[in-house]
Amino acid sequence: MKCTGKGISVFSVLVFSCALLTGCQSENTVAKYEAENYNNNLYEGHLYAEDLCVSKDDVEIEDFTGDSSLHAAGLFNIDDKTVDYAYNIHEKIYPASTTKILTALTAMELCDMDETVTVSQDAAASSFDIEAQVCGLQEGDQISMEALLNGLLLHSGNDNAVAIAEYAGDGSVEDFVNLMNKKAEELGATNTHFVTPNGLHDENHYTTAYDMYLIFNECIKHQEFMDIISSDSYTADITGTDGTVRQVTWYPTSYYAKGEAALPDGAEVIGGKTGYTGEAGNCLILLDQDESGKHYISIVMGADSKPLLYEDMTAIINQIPNLS
């Protein structure tokens, strides 16, 4: 593994340095201050969120009734830093394959896109249940990190997620997931705990809609991420164990991208990530842009069906022109 560690945060170093400077005498004072001010700081933005959309409560849109059967939903104006719609955004939910945005973010900050990954037996498509979404990786395949990330985000390949995690985690999926959780914590997504890089269901693998906003908001700062989620397809060159190269083309799983759901009128859908498990329901996180050029992150988690997922997402996005 040749990951560069190019995106490693100085957060831990700063915390350690502060601890050395302040000494033990301030521990009681700090603990008292944190206990009294944590919630206020978190939600008012004094602690870390001055450039984020922040709300501790549900937020309604006038004359709009959301779908109360959803696990959670939200609309975040990332240019004006406002939460324009919020339903259960701080409630514990299962993220399914929307997990993979954090998998991608963590890998992008650790690895270069041109690094070559050799697929292990555990990462091969044949190691997953027949119902699982896979990109068709085979043991011994050699494939670039760029291709793995495209298959991860466009086609939602569970095999790609494991291949990425093993490579960037120095052979350990568990170590990579620990890095994912560390990254989530650095972003303020403190109600998130992941145990897999692909989001296959586990009772201890959970998040909130607000945390997913925080993570996605960081993802879209990376041009590689934006290039992937906004593309119509990606063709990967994969070298097999016999040296032959095969080409595989992956397409987005979003019904909007596939033309299986009518596009919203309220804003342009740039791209995003889908997810589904029986426990999580149908999930979708999108980046949208309105006519004035403002950007929004729209989130729907836990729809009962795919048609309902896109009906709910379209209904939320179509409220954007009414917000000004």
C-alpha cells in the first residue's frame, strides 16, 4: 500500500499540544465549561460550525407537508448556511450504502487516484451474497484507485468498498473503518459510528441525517468526488491474473440519472449517492443547484420504496424556488 497520507489532519496534534500547554490544573474548569456550553456551542456554531448549516430542531417549510413515514429528511442551503427543511435530522438512522461517501472521502485524503490496487479474495464479488450490489471484481485483479472510487460511488459496489478499505487500511478493513470514524468525528459528525466500509446492515453501524450532511458537505470540496458523482458513466480498465485487460462500464444507480424518475423543477440535480437495506429503507443524498447558482444538499432517508424515495426528494427540491 502506497497511500500518501496527504490529507491527514493536524487536529490530533493540536489537541495534544493544547493539553501539554494547559496542564492538569485546568481539567476541572474545562470539564465544567464543556458540560455547561456543549449543546449551545454545537448548535449555535461557536465551537466549529460557523461555516455550516446548523439547527437543533425540525424546520418546516411554509405550505409544505413532508412525508412523516420517512426516517429523516433535510434540505441545506450550503451557500447561505441555512437549514431550510429538517425532519428528524438528529435521530439515529441506518445509512445503508450512503456510507460509501465517507469511504470515498477517507480514501481520497489518504491515497492518490493513480495508485494500483490488487483485489483480495475477501474483496472479490464472489464473496458477497447474490443480492448484494457489486462491480464484478475478481481475486487478483489489478485496478486503479480512481476506478475503484468510480465504481464505489456510481455503481455502489460493495466489493469496491472492501478493496478500497483493505488497501488504504494497510490490509485491515477494521483499521480503515477506524479512520472513517475518526474523520467523521473531526467533521463534527459525533452521532456516527460505522463498522463496515459499504454500509451492509449492522446494529452498530449508524448515523444521523445531519451527520450525513456534514460528511457530504466535506466530500463535495474534493474535485475528484464532484467529477465522479456528476458523471454519466465510467469505464474501468481491469487487469486480470493472466495479464489480460478487460473493460467494465459502470452507471449511476440514481433513478434521476437513469431516467427512471422525472427530474425536479426546483433545481438541477448535480449528483449524489443512493442506499438501501431493509433496515435503512431507501436513502438518497444529493447536491443540487438552483437558477441563481446557489447549492443545496438534499437528503431523504428511509423511504418505503424507490418510487416514494424520488417522489419525496422531488417534493423537497421543488420547494427551493419558494424559499427566497
